[in-house]
Amino acid sequence: MQMKAWVLHGIGDFRLEEAKKPEPGDGEVLVAVKAAGICGSDIPRIYRTGAYSYPLIPGHEFSGVVTEAGRGADAAWINKRVGVFPLIPCGVCQPCRKKAYEMCRNYSYTGSRRDGAFAEYVAVPAKNLIELPESVSFEEGAMLEPMAVAVHAMRRAVPGTGDIAAVCGLGTIGTLLLMFLLEAGVKDVFVFGNKEFQRQAVLRMGLPESRYCDSRDEAAGKWFMEQMRQAESGLEKESEGRAGADVFFECVGRNETVLQAVNLSAPGGRICLVGNPYGDMAFGKDVYWKILRNQLTVTGTWNSSFLHGEEDDWHYVLSRLAEKRIAPAGLISHRLTMEELGKGTLIMRDKTEDYMKIMVSMQ
């Protein structure tokens, strides 16, 4: 049987066409895709750097309904509304043996190393499913993956409710990170963006306008330290003479913003590197000295934890979605049909329109 799918045949050769409908293998189920988000990482894969192999159906942020179960997969999943953890760990490497599956040394990945969700159907391991309660929409289910990535970063840095936190970079992950910081009770959050629609988005989330820096108009470092001086009298730790951020999330991936993170972190502060790198990173001697003398903790983060239990990032997100404690659908800037998916990738590639999260409906 055939299905409609957006198929990548080579760099820049991305077409909507008829493709063979997948059959679930051992331990797999077939998911009828209902909603799929276009991730920023999809754009270089489609237009610049290419994929591991061709042809490939991209797409790893998605939700849907299970329609078939392969041999060894629990048939009870059929007709369930699901989200899907896209990383498929090997299960035998050292990180996998420690259940740190996001650091698997030999993983596969739906939408980049095997066919993904820019299609009517996708086959996935049943062990990668998470059931969506009726109170969670398919659009929200398709945002589970980027939300879990944001939560993973937050939990790596462990900000306290009394900490000063800074978020540099307000793409999807940075904005979702802010959403979860505020939900977790971190009140003193300062953010750095460079687009008006980003400012509007964070203000709708409840961030005071005084905590937003538009780096197009102001020198971010100077602005931040001035905010520290102005706010000092009202902060719980004023006696410590606030010298910077206790926790700094770098969500851009550029050399200059990583250096900014070092310069704007308080002594003993924690820096979480979140943004995928645009190029090589280089530390000058003075920056390296700051890391040493301020005893900064620098941590990296990638992907998210999925352990089939309440302790993982996906269940952390799902519980807050189900309880309506977060509202990620407000960050969807475009809702497109399957036929319009290619238009969405071009918007993101060429930046012809302001966007936050571009969502595609397969219904």
C-alpha cells in the first residue's frame, strides 16, 4: 500500500510524493501521524548538510494514533493516542546500561537515521511510545519532544527558586525553557532575544518587560549587569552583592554567546550549554581564567530522558500538560496542511516570516 510522504532524495531535493506505507517490524507499531512539528535541526538536514542515507522521510516531533502492532508488540497499543520518543538506543553500550539512553553510543533516530513522521504513517518501536491523555491535544503531543529537551537542560543545571537565571536565545527550546523555569517557580529570570515576536511571546508567558533584553538595541552584557544593580535591593540575596547569573542557559550555539555566558555568570555559577554549535568554539586566556577563578560549572545537555516512569523528562512534561500548568500551543506561529509542509521548511530556511513553532496537521 502507498501513502503520502515528504521524501528527501538529496540535499535540497525534498518532495511530496507517494511512498510505500511502512510495515511494523518486530516490537514495532504503526502510527498514523496526526500532528508533526518542524524542528530547527530539520532545516540543515534538508538543505545544507544532508542525511545519513537517502531516500529519507524526515520528522521527529510528532504524535498520532497506533493502527497496527508488529510481532512482539503489545496489541493493547492499537487505537491509543501517543507521543513518540524519537531516539532509539542500542541498549548495550555503557550509557544504555546506566539507563542514560540519551547518551547512547550507537543509537538510531526516527527522522534522521530512519524514516520519520513527515508522512501519513511511521513505524516506531513500541517501547518508545507514551500515551496521551484525552486532555492533551495532538499538537501538544507533537511538542513533547522539544519540551522534554528544554526540561532536560533545566534539570541538568538545577536552578533554585531563589536563583538568578538567564536564558540567551529565544528559539523554540529557549522559549520553552523559560516556560518551564517560570512554572517551576524560578522568579528572577532574565532573557536575551533579538526579535519583536520573541518579546511578545515571553511577555504573554508572564515575564516582566524589564527582564527582556533585545540584543539588537542594547549591549546584552551591559544591560544585564545594570539590571543586577537596579534589582539588587529587591532580591532575596541582596547581601551577597549580585555579581551575575547563578544559572546561565546558552541556547544559541555561537562563540560570542558562550563567552557572554562566562562573563555574566556569578562566582560559583552554573552554565548549561544548550544550543547546537554554528562553528568552532575558542576560549581566550582571560575567559579560561574566569572559569577557573570563579569556579564555574559548565555542563552540556543533549536530547532528553525517557525511562517509562515519572522520573523522566517526558513524564515531567506530560503531567504538566495534563494539569494545564503549561500552555505550549501559544507558541505555534503557523499551522499548515501536509501539502504545505515544504513551505514551512522554506520559511525557516529563508526566514521570510517570523516564526516560533511551525506545526503540520496530518488530519
